[in-house]
Amino acid sequence: LKMKPQLSPQASSDGATLDDMSSQPSSGSSSITQAISSSSSSSSLLQLSSEGELNDLMRQLAPEVLLVVMFGLSGDAVCQATTQAVQELAAAYPTMVFAKIHIDSSPEAKALFKQILLGRYVPAFYLFKNGQLCHSHADSNVVILEQYLRDNMPLDEQPEQPVFGVGSNSRYGGSWQQQQQQGAAAAANSEAEPYVMRVTVMQIQ
């Protein structure tokens, strides 16, 4: 992850290589392996906290496996609601691996997001395959994420129907939308939070 891909915070990015990845696993590799196994069986999201853990995870995935990493804030209502939605996607798309990183969990996590991936807004999604960053966008609307997943996987691996639907058939609304609005109001009323609300994403300072 030494390369700094030039990413637009709300647009996709294709073909930015994550180079110079060490061939030697770190001491955390065994725990990552166990977490992958647990995630596959329970449809939960892997919890990562550093560049090293992300590298360990990518080293252990087969080249054809798509890794979906969500970056967010641990105590934010919008990020929490989005995480719940992504957990549903993880259950519906078992051929992919889903992980989350709270950028406020450690200095390493924030440095990975801001300095290495050049992220600016959360919630944000970074998708990797075979050591390459193949897509990124910042948006709490999981319909956008699911549409990208379906567009980039074989038809025989797709669920017959999207989890959240598209357009007027989307069930991405109701409680999800209410939690987004509550998160926006809370952010707007708090002078202590180090970010600025931008509709459904937040800028990280």
C-alpha cells in the first residue's frame, strides 16, 4: 500500500496498483485467517485497523476474490446504518469478502484512509482484487454499491434479485433514511466533531 492512488472522493477509480507488498506474512496473519473463516460462515464484516492488517488479508485471498472495504466512523449514526446494510450484502454475496475499518479507531487506520488511500469522505468503499484497487466511491446509499457488485460478477453468482433493489423498487429508505437524517442533524449541531456533513457523506479533517 505504498502507492498513493489519485482517487476522487465520490467517483470510481480503476487500475491503481497496490505495489511492494511483502511476501512474508506478518504476525497477525493467523488471526486474519481465522477471521476470514468466521466471516464466511457468519456473514459478518471483518474488522481491520491498519495497513498491515489489510495487506495480510489481501495476501490470503485468491486472485479472483473481490474484497470490499468500508471506511467509516465508529460512533456515527449514518456509518452505523450503512454498516448494517453492508452486512446484508455480505450475507447475499458470499463469494466476496467484506471488511470495515473505523478511521477513528487508531492513528494507523486514519493514516491508511487519508494519507495512503487519499480518502476525504465517509462512509467510503474501496474495492480490491488481486492486489489492485479497482473501484472506490463515497456514499451511504448501498444501492450504488450493490449495483457495482452485480455489474462486476458472473450472472450465475448473483442473487436472483438485488438485496436492496434499484430505482422505485429499492427498499433503501424508511429506517435507513431516517437514521441518515438523524446523523446529519447530529453532525450539524455538534461543534466538537472533526468533520463537515455533505448530504450522505462526511469530510474527514
